[in-house]
Amino acid sequence: MFSRKLFTAAAAVAGLGLVLAGCAGTDDAGADPEALVLGLVPSQDVDQLVTDGDALADLLTEQLGIPVTAEITDNYAGLVVAMQTDQAQIGMFGPIGLVQAQDEAGAVPILQSVRYGDSVYVTQWFTNDPDTYCLTDIVTETDDDGVDYLYCNGTEEGNVGPLGEDALALVTQDETIAFVDEGSASGYYYPATQLGLLGLDINDLSGAFFAGGHPNAVRAVYDGDAVIGTSFNDARTSLAEETPDIGEKVVVFAHSTLIPNDGVAVSGTLSTEWQDKIADAFLAIADTEDGAAVLDAVYSIDGLVPADLEALENARAVYENFG
């Protein structure tokens, strides 16, 4: 059922009863695993994630001493189901996905990502219509590769939020909005919550759609398929090589409140010893030059720290209030 390299939630649900029936009554919970599956969700080109995911799985294999394979699900819902049906024992989730994996699959969050020295981030709202949504002067920042990125409404300050809410108040009920996917914290839950607090009916955003990945949301705004979009910050960099003007045509104009970073969860059926082994393996990988490069390639991860369960409770509140 867990096809190489794409697994859909619908396919899993179709066989869920059979799988659970096969697991019922087993008494080997916590037994040493003979192999493990690492589940990933695209936030970049799927083919590239397959390559990078395999590299991470190889490093985990070396650290753990048993085979680890990487599998790509089409969204967070699919990965939650894969954890629920024991088709994946390790999952790398966004914060809402971590909450869902805890609640629906009995998964245990063990680690959170660090980027730019921080374990929190923000939703980045961007637009191809800065005349409407930039209420301050546009600021240009140039990265080390000479690529220009445009910001307004104070969003150049980095992980600070909320910002640009006066501009978000200009969003209409029928504005074309490229969200990421329905399980994404920064790509949907947090930004949709912002719009709801500003008076919009988030169940009737007639121009909104799911682009199916953070780079896809950026691309939709770049291509003119949507006027505004959402992603983690700064997803524009993932498209800079193929579209060097991405940072100029797609202008960041608002931020959400702070969001706990994505992280790693493991199956609750694994013993605490193996849960700790997997956490230690990831930390050891992050502490090497090659491992750090692989983590950066997979999800732009700079480092890993123990999961902040209090921060995840805040994400759970957003998820539950969202309904």
C-alpha cells in the first residue's frame, strides 16, 4: 500500500481497516525493529526530495545499524495515515502535522528543526500586486548569490510577527490566494486564521486554492495564477536558480504570528529505547558536515533540538480553534 515514492491518504484510508485488523492483538509493541521507513512530505521538487530523502535514509541506516528507507507522501494527511497504519515509523512534519500525528496516530514528537538560530518561524504572505498590498516603501535585500528579494510593511525584519495586518485587511473574500496544502501550518492554518480574525469567512474564500507545496504557492503568484500566496519564510529561494527574478516579482508583504518549527516524530509503538536511538541518530547526523548538508537539502534545516512540547500545544490550539 505504501508505494514507492508516492502515497496518498485516500489509498491508505481504503485499506485502513484491514491493516488495523492485522495489527490487533499483537503483543510485540516495543520490539526491536528490523527496518524503518522515514516519511517525508514535499516542500520542494518531488524528484529532488526523493534524492535528498534517500541520502538522509542512508545516513540513518549507518547510525542505527538497520535499513532505513525514505518514502514520499503527497501531503501531511497521507503521512499521518502512514504513521497510523505503521507504514512509516519516522515522520518529518510541520507543526500542525506533528499535532495530528500525536492525536491520530499516537506518534511521539522527538525533535524540532532550527533555522537561522531559531526554532520558530512565520507564515510569509507574498504578492505580485505590491501597489495594493505594500503600504510602506519596498525594501530590497540582496543575498550572497546576488539575488534580490523585495519586502514591505516591515517584513524584512525576519522572524517577527504578526506584520502587515493592515495590508491583509485589504484582502477580499474572492481574492485569488495560493495556499500550500490543507495540512500546512504556515501555508494554511495560521494565515487562514489571520483572515478569519480580520473578518473574512475562511470557509468561503472563493478565489483560494491549494497549490500543493510551498514552492508551488510561490510559483502560482509568480505566474499570475494567484495575486497573493503563503509559504514558510523564505520559500522564494527554492525557485531562485530557475527564476532569478522571483524575489523581485513576488514581494513579501505580511507575516503571521510565530509558529513552532517543523520536526521529527516517531511511532508510539517503538520502545522508548528506540525512540531515543532515532533522536540521537538525527542529532549525530546534524553534527557532521555531510549530515548537515543533507538536512539542509531536505528541508533547509540548520540544526535540531528536542521537541518543544509547550510550543506544540500552542499549535494545537490554532488547529483546534480552526475547526
